[in-house]
Amino acid sequence: MLCLRFGFDHKTHDFKVIRIAYLRGANGGYMEVEAHKLSTGLWTTVYSKAINSKLDINYSSIYLNGAIIGFPIRRMKVAKLLVFDLSDETFSEMGSPRVLA
């Protein structure tokens, strides 16, 4: 699976395109993330790692405060959102919002 996301890096004042490739194999999932800086025109690999959770990159995401939020992941039956910080080019996790009744 492959997806592209777009956002603005407030620290460098540059736009970035993020390309996320997620591959599944016999040994689990593997994710590779590349960033394209519009100012340089170059792609760089910023993350490449095996992950042991289910990731849905086809899900909708949003850009908010310098981060791309909304790649749902499941670990041990707990749903979380994966957040990609455009300035640091790092991932973090946040809890998914509660469903309103």
C-alpha cells in the first residue's frame, strides 16, 4: 500500500510531501517513509522499520499544527492514531477520540 500526504513545516518554512509505503509479508509489516522538500526537490528516507501492528494508510488524515494525524493502528485490540511531525520527521502515537453517544 502507498499513500501521499502534504503539509507545511513551520520550522523551515517549507512544504513537504510525505510518501508512506506499507508492505506486509510473512514476518509482519514493514513501513518506509520518505519526505520530499519542495525547496530542494529531493526525496529522503526518514523512517524505515518493521512494525508489529496493523496500519491503515488508506484512511483519511488531517494536517494540524505541523503534523499529519490519522493513520489508524491497532495494537493488542487498542486503536490509536499515528502522528507524523513534519519538522522533526518523527512518528508518535495518540489515543483515538472516544465515540460520542
